[in-house]
Amino acid sequence: MFDDVLRQVGPKLERIVEFAGMELVHVEARRESGGMILRLFIDREGGVTLDDCARVSRQVSAELDADDPLPGRYTLEVSSPGLDRPLSKDRDFQRFSGQTVRIVTAAPLDGQRHFKGRLNGLAEGSVHVVLEDGREIAIPREMMTSARLDAAPPQAGGPATKGRHA
């Protein structure tokens, strides 16, 4: 049901966000304890402000209220994608090539479903990643359930220390 809703409203949301001078990074619709949530993640060069999120929220809300494509009540959330930005479009996998990513697949690939490594771009429908052990793997897009930039800070030679540093 939520996939149908996203297919229906996705292009309209994309137009609204682009008209506001931003990029629609990701949209998700899901049922949570408080009811249905429609989440939009927006971004632009230099980042987004709270005012940007509020402006897009008002515009999207007005459009969705006029068309009423969502069944029942829902909560609209608009925010920045954050440091662990989801990667969902082909251009994301090219744009963030060289960055560390975390990818989850629906079924095991080479005996695992969770992958972390350096993104090496997209070719022939597969995302190429150099894993932490040095192996390169091609993950077919249709197998991926989630792909995000890795927001974890790099480890500098061991566990973190507390206290004063000399």
C-alpha cells in the first residue's frame, strides 16, 4: 500500500522540492506507533535550514491536502538527510563515489547481507563497493533494501581514550 502511495505522490513531491531550489533525497511512508508517517529528506548545496524544512513542509502539506492522495490521517515530517544520508537514486551512487557506505541486501550475497566499504560508483545496474578487507563486490540494485553513507567517524588506531590529551 505504501509503495503505491509513494509512486503516486513521488513525482509531485519532487517537483515541489525542486521548485523550492532543493533536492528530494528520499521519501518514506510507514506505519509507526503514532499512525502513518510520511517523511521527506531534502538537501541542497550548503545544507538545509529549519526554515527550508518548514517552507517545504507547508508547500507539500497544502498540495497533499488539496489532492488527498493518502488514506486516513498521517504526519508529515521534512528534514535534512543527516550525515548517514540514504542513497536511493543512481546519481547518488556516482556523486558519493569514494565515500564509505553501508548497504543491506534482501538476500545474502557471497554469504552476507550487510556490507560496509568504499563506494566505487554504479555500473550496469550494480553498486560497486571495495569492502574493508579489500575485496570489491558488485551489489545489484534490485537486491538492496538500504544504502546509506556511513556517518561513523574513522577510528584512529584503536579505541577512544578518555581524559586529557598531551
